[in-house]
Amino acid sequence: MHVHKDAYCGCCNGWIEHMRAAGFTVMAHDSADMVAVKQRLGIPLAQASCHTAEVGGYVLEGHVPAADVQRLLREKPAARGLVLPGMPIGSPGMESPDGRRDAFTVALLGKDGSLQPYSRHP
């Protein structure tokens, strides 16, 4: 897995550690122009988060849980990848010291740019 991130983003490092703990080999690349990375990989700016990853021919945007990535790689849908816009509290890398969690939905990003719910996290 290749992760593109800003050099100064701590939550990106938390997500990387989450992915490593789930068994992924992760190579992190610091980028001074994340907008260009997202545009090159076809991530709609409205779906942007702080980091973008590439794995198994798919793109991942944001704090997508490892279980969703494992499912994506197992099922191999005809899609561009998974997106989780923003930085929901309680998502991997965005854990709250008080245990608070926001509900969030990971979306499947179609090759045509369409979005459909992929997994819900209460």
C-alpha cells in the first residue's frame, strides 16, 4: 500500500499504524501538493480527506477502516475505490481520548465517479 500524505499530519500516521496492525505493508510518501495527488487519482474534491492511498489497483481516500479495505480486495468490485470524506471522530487514526465516535459511511467510488454506500459504522 502506498499512502500519500502531508508531512505534518499526525492523524495520517495513526491511520497508517491501523493499516499496519491489520497486516498491510505500508509505504508513506509525503506530498506538498495533495490536491494534485487526488486529481491524478480521480478523487472528487467533495470527497477529500487528509490522505490518499493506493492498494491492489484501488484508491482509498481518508480514514477507511482496514476491514473495509480487506473486503474491497476480497470482493474486487469494478470501481475506483473507497472514500471517507472529512475526518470523522472515532474512525481509524481519529480516535478520541474519551472514546467518542461519530457515525460514518464509507462509499464505493465508481469508475464513473458515482458514489454508493459501501459500509456503515455506527
